[in-house]
Amino acid sequence: MNTIDLNESGKVFREEYDHPTVLFQDDGHAIYWLGVPEATAFRSNTYLIVDQNEAIIVDPGGVDHFEFVQNRVSQILPPERVVAQILSHQDPDVAASFPLWVDVNPYIKVIASSRALTLLNHFRDCRYESLNSIDHPEYKFNSGKVIRFIPSPFLHSPAAFTTYDPFSKFLFSGDIWAAVDMEWKLVVEDFSTHRLKLNLFHLDFMASGKAARGFIERIRELEIDAILPQHGSIIPVRFIPMALDYLNRLNCGIDIFYPDIN
Ligand SMILES: [Fe+2]
Ligand SMILES: [Fe+2]
């Protein structure tokens, strides 16, 4: 198992992809980065939240990544102990492997917004138990710890939501703060250069500055120690104020396509 201290400045990710990477661990609660370390600029991150003997996979990814991700999970616990999968939205890079996790554990809960749940069976028609993140904005582990679901509509999908873990103070942000970069590190080391990598995704994919500012309002009270996006590097605590400011000032999507229409 690799362990990384997100608070330790200058720590570089060593390219050890044959083990899960521990991002947080305390009181039977742990968060892992599972991959996927493919050599493309548009890499996808899958995470695992473990609480005592329950595990939840966050944005399991595409079908081609399933075997890799399942292998990483099996190094932590038996994959059938994954009790839920969080799908931040219905894009194939997030959700296409979801039916394969239903095969692993037929009782697995699919946590997604109602706007995504209506589309998921286009990946494969299958029966599964679902939890609508809009009607049920919280998941409680057997230990009593909770994770919270915060809608982030139109960033970029109408179905998008983020997941906040109050115990680790980690925010799983889906495509928000996603970055595109060939020279990838697990953790951001320099936010001024990272801004350019964020632009490569946000200017085209995010709907509007209004959607971004609306989301910032929703998370204003949260204490955030790390942002874990679905693409690109993790943003550690020292860059959180800059990351929030980036989203607050974002001009993107329809702001750019239709500059003359208010
Ligand atoms: Fe997406
Ligand atoms: Fe994505």
C-alpha cells in the first residue's frame, strides 16, 4: 500500500501503480486513490471510501478500467464488500462500469441523482437498488459516520453532484476542478500552473459562471482539507482558497459562446 500525506508540501507521487494509495486513514475510516494511471491527458480518478467493514466506490469509471479498479479494491477488501457506488453523473468515463459492480454485488446501492438514474440503463439494462442523491442527501455508515451529497447542477451535467466526507473533510468533486494534463502528479504542487490545466477542461465543459458561483454558495460553510476531482491532480488544503476563487471567477461555457446575451 502506498501512503501519501496531502499536507506535506512538495511530496511527489512515486509512480507505483500496483497498489492502492492511501489518502486518509483514521478511526477505521480510510480513503484510497485506486487509479487509473493511463497515459492520456484525460485520465480518470476512481476513489474508495472504507468505513469499518463497508466500502463505497466513487466514480468507478469506464468498462476498460473495471479489471484494474477491481484488482486495486481486492488488495484492500473483498470486492463484494463494496456496498454502494457513487456516480457523480452519467458520463461513460464515470459510470459505464456500474453494471459490472452490480454483477460483483447484486445488493450494491447505486447512488446517483434522479436525472442520471433515468439514463443509466442505457449502459446495460439491469436491476439494482438505487439511492437518489437529491431525495437522500446523506449516506450513513453502520459506524454512524456520514457522507453528504451536494448537488452541483450544470457542472457540467444537469445530474452532477459532489460528495463531502465530514470526517476526512475531503470533497469528491466529480468533474468540478477536473484538470487535463500529460505531465500528471497525484497532488497539485503549484496552483498557478494548475490553473491552466483547469482551464483546458472548465472553459469548454462547464455550463456557466452562474452555475459555478451557485455551487460555491452551497459549499461556503464546508471545511475542506482536500478536493478529489474525477480528472487530474488532487488539490491539497493549502490551495483550497485559490481553487474556490478560481471557480468563483470562472467565465465558461455559455458565457463564452454567447457573450452578448445576458
Ligand atoms: Fe463528465
Ligand atoms: Fe469526467
